[in-house]
Amino acid sequence: MENGKEAKDIHCSGQSFDMILIDKDIPIMNGIEATKKLRSMGIGSMIVAASPSSKEEEIREFMEAGLNDYKVKPFTFTMLSSIIDKIV
């Protein structure tokens, strides 16, 4: 997906995913807005932010939008594996 609106539109079309990796700084509809919209649509998929920021206020705002987890980039194999383990 290229932007937050596309993520919302894909779910509106009936597709679903076990996990959504999303960044705060994506075009058209940022990650926080997209997460809020997906949650308001009843989407229960695990949503994980992948962002370069470790600022507590940004993390809190994103978590309040409905995230399941927040990871600071760059992603490592161990980080990704721990996320996937939560789904399985």
C-alpha cells in the first residue's frame, strides 16, 4: 500500500489481513488517521507502527488511535519475529 487511504479502501473492498504495518508519515491519510479509521470500521487486524520516531507523545497518540504495537525503525528480524509470534 502506498498511503493510509489506500489501506482503508482495501479493507472497504472486503479484503482482510492478519497484520498491518503502518508508518505515521505516509501520504494522503497519515498512519494515525488511517489507524483511527480502520478501528472505527471494526477492523480487528493487528496494527503495528513502524516509525523512526521514539518521542513518547507521538507513540502515545498513535497507540490511542488503536495500535497494537509500536516499533522504532529500522526493523530487525527479531522485532518482526516477535510481532508475528503474537499473531500465531
